[in-house]
Amino acid sequence: MCFAVSQAPAQSVEVIKYPDLAKLISTPSEKHKVINFWATWCRPCIKELPQFLALYEKYNEENLELSLVSFDFVEDLENKLKPFVSKKSIEAKVYLLDETDYNAFIDKVDPSWSGAIPATLLVAKGNSKRKFIEKEFSENELEKVYLNFIK
């Protein structure tokens, strides 16, 4: 006897370069963008990740576009990042930024960014305003920051 095991399709991870990231940030959207810079090897990033997933789940249908931009190494895509995304059932868009010279683009994302992660960029719909936050969000802080930003 044979049983078919049904599994939800795994979320794909798109490998991008800085010009793709710049387009992701600058292309006007009808939704507010939350772009989180993180990595699977970054403990504070992993600690705050559930807040981003909860925010996405709560506001995705309304007005939120969440993008998780990973700083993992490209060689870890198949054996670390994709399994992590699958295990955590992440439904938001996940990108792997394939750049080795971070100094070439961090100032372009935001002049105040030291390059440390976790870091988050908020972009209001229509690109009317931006806010960059370079820190780990404490519990329940992200939703408050997001709601204050979109007012």
C-alpha cells in the first residue's frame, strides 16, 4: 500500500545583486514595505524574526509587503538558508543578497547604516517616506513602530 504525502510548496529564495535590491526598495508600491536585513547566523536576527512573520500574517492582506533580505553566503543557500525558510514556514518574500563588498551599497540603502544586522528599512506606499532602523526589535516593538510609521 502506498500513501502520498502532501507537502506545501517550499518558499523559494531568490538570489539577487545590489541593483535588484535598489529596485526592490525604490519601486513604488500600493503597500507599505518592510525590508529586513538578516542572516541565519545572526542570533538577534533569528530572535526577532517571529515579530516580522507575525506582522506579515496580520497585515499582508491589508497594506504590508515584507521582504527578508538575507546576508547568508551564497554557498549556504541550499544547505542552510532554504532549509531554514522551509522549517520556519516563511511565506514572505525571501532574498539572498549575493554581494561581498557591503561597503559598496550600505550607504546607498541608508547613509546612517553601519552595516550591522539586524536592520530594517520601512518605505511608505508610493515611496512617500522612509525610516531606517539599525537594531534588534524588543518583543512586540516592531508592530508599534510599523503602525506609527504608516500613520
